[in-house]
Amino acid sequence: MLDPLYKIKVKCTYCEIEFQTSRVRPSFKKSIGSDTDFYLQYREVNPDYYVVRVCPFCGFSSTENFSESFTKSQRLAFEERVKSNWNMRDYSGARGWDEAMQTYKLALVCAQLKQEKDRVIAGILHHIAWLYREKQDAEQERRFLQYSLQAYTKVYEVEGIDVNNARLMYLLGELNRRLGYYNEAVKWFARVINDKKIMDSGMIRASREMWTQTREDMLAAQMDLPDEMKSGKI
């Protein structure tokens, strides 16, 4: 029987030693469902468990989106916080939920020490929230959705205005909705729907659906609807 995992070689950005990490074969990446914030559910092997690459020698943990260089101050910060406390650990084989969470939290620390882009940090925080969702730990999921919302908001402030990133704007709406910030959610969904420069029909449609869902959420919570929502149409 074919193993769902295969190994690739990766060179550590910090210590420059080559090590192995596992990936999931494309034929095993079969999603059985998805959530409105892009979380995918899998029947067998979850490819998200294998996103983070952990160097067994120094502990530097990264994703494919990390930059390829360290500054001197970043190297010193990593050595102090991670490398000095690292005992050799091998994450190259099959990972369960606990191992996956360990790798993401290591990657989060490394991304922060290395001062990676807000988009990279936001993605890691969002993946951690998804892992907690898988465990049905609502309190921790909410905590990390809050962190990822803050990071994605910074991404939009830095780059979103220039690129008209409909997916990012939709996601800001959806994370606000999931956290109960309905008035803020409505603003983001309306931006995607009403901005004539946005041509992403999938995100426009999704924003219309979630604008309607947010209206229903607000009615269920017995909240006052803003004037533009009272008709139920946008």
C-alpha cells in the first residue's frame, strides 16, 4: 500500500545543514469539507500537519513562505530564545495533532524572532486556530482567531490598499463575523461587493452570502441593524 507521505530534503536557513521533512502525496489530499474562513477538513491525512519544516539540529522552524536570510540581530535573538534551549528532535516522520501544534508554535516563535512579514505570521496564527477548531477547543480557537485578525489587519494596512486583495478583505470580514464583531464584518463584506475594481467573482459571491449571514447573526443576537442592512439587500 502506498505511503501517503514522502520525504523531501530541506536546507536549514539558520545552520545550513540539510535535513528531511515529510509532505503528503497529492493523491491523498482529499478534502471532505470546508469552512467559510478557508479551513479544509480531511478524511485521512491532514496536509496542514506537514506545512512546518523543523531543523532537528538547531530547532529553526519555518514554512515555504519564510524569507531566506537572517540579520545579525535576528540570529542572536534566535540563538537566545530557541537554539540555546533546543534538544535534538526529529519531526520528519508522521505527525499527529500534538506534533503538528508543536511545529506551528515553534514556527510562530521563529517568525516573530526573524521579523517575518505580517502575512506569514497571520497565516501561522490562523493555522493554529484551525488546529484548535479540529480539537473543538473553542476558547483557544477564538484566542488565535483574534491574533490572526490583528495580524491580517496589519497586512491590509501595509499592502491591501494597493493590491485590492479581495480574498484578504473577505477574510477580514469573516474573522470579524466569527468573533462577533458584526458591524466591522459588514463593512469588509460591503467593500468587496461594492468596489468596482474588484473582479474576483468568487469572493464577491462569498461576501454577499456572508453579508446575509451576518445580518441573520445580528437579528439572532437582537442587535440593531445599520440602515443599509434593514432591507436585507445589498
